[in-house]
Amino acid sequence: MLVPCIDLVKGRAVQLRQGRELELVSDEDPRVLAERFGRVGEVAVVDIDAARGTGDNLELIEQLCAIAPCRVGGGIRDVERGQHLLHAGARKLVIGTRAEPEFLAAFSPTRLIAAVDARDDQIVDHAWERRHAESPVERVRRLEPYVGGFLYTAVERDGMQGGIDVDRVRTIADAVSKPLTAAGGVQTVEEVRVLDRMGVDAQVGMALYRGAFTPGQAFAGLMDFAAGAGRLATVVQDARDGRVLTVAYSTADTLTESLDRGTVVLYSPERDRRAMRDASGDARVVRVEADRDRRALLFHAIPDGPVSNRLMHSSFGEHPFSVAILEDVIAKRAAVPEEESYTRRLLGDPVTRHAKILEEASELVGARTPAEARWEAADLVFHVLVDLAAHGVPWQTVIRELESRRRRPTDD
């Protein structure tokens, strides 16, 4: 699949040529890029400042990890920084200079990607300035027991927009059984498709920033639309609670538009595409997944507006009550300051709000029956959600934090 890349220098998204010359500084905020890129899956985030030893972008990277699933690299040269990034929500760490067994052993292999950066078929590290006699194939074979995958970058092609060296990538892919991502020169959707057929992900930067193609075009280009006469079965799921919102079809055009616009766009045989988009309502695309055969799609989306949104009135019935709906109610109370409600009073009074949390927690601890425990737990959850809303912390980020803890090395 496609792995879009965000290289960071002084808080800005940039693109370099061969890791040295600054070629491009994006006008877009890295957080906006992460939201858009994250719709197609994992995003590669590289801290160029940390790699060069001229600073770091740690706070920004933490924010990006809260927005999209990120694999993070650049300047990870001590265990503490790596653990900090994992705790901040990084899905994986990309280790280059310190990719040696002694260092890698401090982490779970499933959380690590070893960088195989090569210039003229020789390994380079330290921001691609130091050469080693070791070849890429020798490196991947030596490190394979310690990592969950590899990132192979042809440094001399990186940022040059000259196309990727497919033969070299195939040589690396044939040498290992772990997942491989290739970077350096990818310029067309066809190249992404060729790599995908080899079982290799394509990490892409310059081509996306220069507009050679969009993430949506690349993702759609990997799907097997021919198997479905130009359409793929598509399930739209609420990203907050997993509720199936609707089942429909996607074409290459609607899929591309959904990913690039960030709004659910679907096709219906009974209606034209425009009508189906209007019927879908305003549902924001969080992420799209494809099945292994590239013949079916799963949209993770968040409907905007009230629960009467037409997208949510599918054949599966009305949307059930959930934490997401309770969050919406609390948000509506917060949006109307003049409204006299218990929720509104709590939002404006932190002393009372915190006292209620302590009170409800104490009553839950003292519950003597399952019914009492259920009642008190409901009270406690409500007051915790109000406090989270007051701090601007969505419940989904709490879930992501729990997920991150489950993936930490000590828990593997």
C-alpha cells in the first residue's frame, strides 16, 4: 500500500533531495497533512532536525500520532526517546543509525522497522552522511530477527523524481520474509502498483507534494475494480463505536474523491454518483481499508450533524446509544453557555466537577451489588466525560492511549 511521508524541519513539512538539499517547504500545516494522509493508512513521520542533531520536533510528533497512525523515525538514538515516542502513540519506530542488535533488543520486534538506507548499494547512516561496507542484503539478513520490518531507501534517488529502482527493491524483498517498505524516487501510481504486487509498500513524499498524484489516486489504483465490473462492495462503519452505517459500492472515482476530499462519497446502481453523495450526508472519512484481495473496502467515518443524518438510517436500524452520542450531548451543552443545565454548570465549575468525580468513584468502590456497581459506574463515566470535555480531550484519544499501552514493549 501507500505510506505517505512527512519530513519535519523546524515544525514544517519539507522535502529534501538525497537527504541533503532542501527542495520544498509545504504551505500546509503538518497536522492537516497527517489527517489527509492518514486516510490511506500509516504515515511515515521523519524528524530531520533530530537526525541531524540540530534540534527536534517531539511535541509536534506527539500531536501527529494523535491524529493518524504514524511510524516515526529520525534521531532515535537512545532507548528513552524511543519509549517516549511509543508512549506518545507511535505505531512503530524506524531505527537507522542505532539499528544494531544490542539497541533493538530493548524493544519488541513488532514495533520496530530497521532503516536500510543505501547510496550506490552501500549502507549509509548518521543522516545519510556516513558510509558502511555492508550491503543492503547483508544488513536485512543480519537484523531480521530483531525487527518487524524494513524500510529500504535508495538515497541517490530520494527526492529526485526519477522513478524507483524496482530491481533493487526486488532483491531486498527476496532476501527477507518480513514486511518491506521502499522509498526513493517513486513518481507514478503505476510504480506504487508494481511494488504492491511484489508485496512491498511504497513510501512517497516528493510525488505527493509536487502533485504527481494524490493519496486517493494511488489507493484507488491498487484496487481490483475489474473483479466487480468497476465497483467494489463498501462497508461504512462509524469510526467511534464500530456501528455499520451503510453498505454500498465504490468506483475508482468515488473512492478517490472520498480519500482526497475527506467526505464519504459512494456509488449506487440505482442513482447517479452525485445523488448518492448528497444522500450520504456530511460524513468525514477517518480511514479507508482494503481487504487482502483489494476487492472490498471498509470506510471508517464520523457522521457530522444529528443522528437523523440520512447516512445513519441504513437498513441496520437506528443508531444505538453510545459514548460517542453522550459526548455529542455534552458538546451541545458546552456550545450554549446561557443554557441552565447540570452539564453546563459542571463544565463551568471545575471545583464541583472534580468533587463529583471523587464522590462517584467513592460510591463505586462502596457498591455492594452488581446493580449498585452498574449505577455508580454510569455516574462516574458521565462525570469523567464532562471533565474530559472541559479539557478538550475526546474519548477516542483515551481509547488510543489504552491501545498504545497495550502495544508497549513491557506488555508484548
